[in-house]
Amino acid sequence: MVLKSNLQTENQLSYGQKIGMMIGFVITAVFFLLIFSYSTSPLYSYLGYDSAIFMLIGRAIGEGKLLYVDIFDHKGPVLFFLQALGMKLGGYMGIFILQIINLTIIQWYTYKLAVLIKIPLKYLPLPIFVSFVFWGITAEGGNLTEEYSITPILISLYLALKYSFSGSKQHPPVYALVYGICFSAMAFTRLSNNTGLCGIILAVGLCLIADKQWKNLLLNIGAFLLGILCITLPVCLYFALNGTFDEMIYATFTFNFKYVSVHSHNYGYGLSVKDLVFLSYIIFPCFTAIFAAFLLWRKNKNGKALICIICVAITTAIGIKLGLKSEHYSMMNIPVLIVGLILSVRVLKETGFSKTIKWILAICIICPSLVYTKKTLAIKKMYDWSENVYENFFFTDKATVYKIIPEKDRDSVFGYNLQSSWYLETDILPPFRFYTNQEAWARADEQVFNEMNHYLRTTPPKWIAIPRPETQYPITGVDSNPVLKEVLQNEYEEKGKDFVHSYYRRKH
């Protein structure tokens, strides 16, 4: 017996009902992001760490800076073009609007998966609520690559499961075209975000091979490659025409590999409470999805759906585990979690499963959800900036900076390990492409220091702004770069300081 989706459930909704549902999703997205997207919500003053880097680069692109040549970060150009669009639409609020659109699409495909897997729509709030709780824990302020990668993964997963539930031996090539577009979009955002999609592609390939659908397999490979070209070709042409193709490849791929390998000490998991919580971000979605899919397979014998879910869950988990131990990497597990929760509802509503099995599944969902809800609320309290200790180095007094640095000099202020939020809050663009995080970047590639030192010697900036190490993320400060220290001592003098930073003016 093959489990088929009840596609008529969705078709029975009127056009007006679908519009109403979409409006509800928009309202939910606005409400959730207002409270939990700390780096972009107008309710908070915090601009984030990585999020501030992305928004600053988006602003710089909008003001004519060449990506990777004039301003650098080791993420892909699709992300920065998206940030540039948001900043052009309305600054921080423009970014916030893009997030609302993204989260609305995610909810819409959660609904479509609920219809596909045949659960009553009255239970739809469960996967949405639990995934929101998981989002609140792992988003780390929001506006990160993982947040925007959830959508292409979820769309691809929906199409793969639609094929799995259809009972057809042939996989529609147009689905593979979508996979290719999603793959290349994420490759030019952050390559490792593609591990879940790799699982989907692997599962589809295995199913087609098992069914001996060789012609259909070739058609799908061709469609997938065509999808990749849809994003890759215009991106590469853009950078080639600007003469910055090599810099794009270096930043998006080469530098990233170096950065991850150097910072690999952050991979390990121990037995501390924090490490176990980190590990649960990988295990909980993976186990929920595979366990529920296995139970349904035992009853309905839909092997394709089981293979798809196992492949995407395991490859996503591996991708998260191989990355640095940062919570926001675990956001990539949200598509797996959504499907796992919908499948679990299906199991809990079906007859033929023992009460023991249903209780085990229910406990496996309820207990982590309660823990995550408590942690999400604790994180929100941490971002109450009226009491937050991090306010000391994440915020900048624009008026104080303007008193120290005259307007005519503000186009030549170089920051060493300066937070990107400093540039955003002072409306100053960095004059040199390696403008933040230099110590961490230089550990990945000494070219950062070499190029920076050449800049300081040949075209020295009028001002240098440096945060004190004790108020910043763990950094060494000027002692990490003897050339910077020498230049600062011999050619600059301190002209002022605020709570966090010291500001040095060139003597001549």
C-alpha cells in the first residue's frame, strides 16, 4: 500500500480562505519577528554581529562599493545582493520586510506539507509554534544566512515528498530544475547550507535508480544542471564584467574553507549542559522526523518517503555537526523539524499504532519543546538592552564620535576589530575592505594582515578607531599586529575615546 497525499484538501479551500490564511501568516511573521529578530526588529537597538556585517555590506553596495574588492566578508554574493535590496527598500526596515516575506513563505510551505501529509489543518499551529520556538533559540538575532536558506530547503523538501507520495516511478524534471536553482542560490550564499538539499538529491537519485528509470534520471540531472546555471551564470557574469570574479571565488569558497579549518577547534562536543543542549539541536529534529517516518512506513510501506526523510535528516545533521559550534548553524534543521512534527501528528491521529508508541512520540516532542520554550524566553530577556551587559560594546554614541571626528575626515576612518554596528550607527563607511574581525580573519589567511599593513604604510587613513580588548569579544588588540602597533605609536595620537573605543588621528 502506498501512502498518497490528499491533495483535494488544499483544493477544497476557497480562494478567499487561502488569502485569509496568507494574511494570517503575514501577521504571525510580523509579530514573531518583532519580538525575536533582535538585530532587525524596531523594538530593539541591537544591530547584531554577523547581521550588522551583512547590513553594512548591503549599504556599501547601494552606495557604489564593489563587493569583495572595496568591502569584504566570506559569505556569498546572493546574500549581499539581498541585503543591498533590503537596505535600498528602507534601511533596517527594508531588511525586516524581507524577513517577513521569507517567514511567510516558510509558513505557507508548512501548510502545504500539512496538506500533503494529510493532517487536519486544525493541528497546523503545532509545527509552526514548535519551529518558531526552535527558531527563537538558534537565530542568534536573525538576518543570517541560515534564516534565508530555510525557504529553498523547505520548498525542495515539499517537492521531493510530493513525488514520494505520488506513487509515480518518474520524478518530474521541473522539480529538479527547482532543486538546481535552490542549490546554486545557497552555494552563493553559504555553500555548507546545502547539505540538506544534497540529501534530497541523493534520495531522489536512489529512488530513480531502484526503479530503473534511467532516462528520467538523465532528464533530471540535465534539469538540475540547468537550474544551477540560472543563478550561477548571471552571478559569474556580473563579477566577470566588473573584473572581480577571482575575488568573489576567493571570498565565497577559498577563504571559507581556510576559515573553517583554522577554527576547527570549535567543533567538539563534551558532556556539559551547554554541549548537550547544542547536540539536542541536531538530534531532536533528526530523531523526530526519522522515527515518525519509520512508523508510517511500517504501516503504509512508502519506501520513497522514508528514504527521502532519512537522507535529508542525516545529511543536515552531518552538515551542522561539521560546522563551527554556533547555534545559528542549527537553524538548517528547521525544515527537518517541520516535516518531523507534521509526520508525528499524522502518527498520533492514525489508528493502528499502540498507545505506548504514541506516548513515546508525544514525550519526544513535548519535553524538548518545553525546554526550548524556556530557553527562548530566557534569550529574549537577555536582549532587554536596558540591563544587558553587552550594550557596552555593541552600541556607539554617534554624538560623541562626531565630536571627536570632524565631518571632513569621516571618509577615512579605519577600524581594527571594530564592530560593524559602529559603522552603521555612525553612518560611516570603511575606507578599506578588511574593516572588522581582522584577527580572526588573519588566522585563516595571513593575506589579511599583509594587505592591511600595506594599506597602513602606503595610504594611511586619517583616523584609526580601536576598541579596548577587555570590552570586546576575545581579541588581542594591536599587539596581534606589530606593524599596526608601530604605525599607531609613531604616526598617530589619541584624540578622544568613548566607553569602548579609542580614536587616533594621524599627526601629519
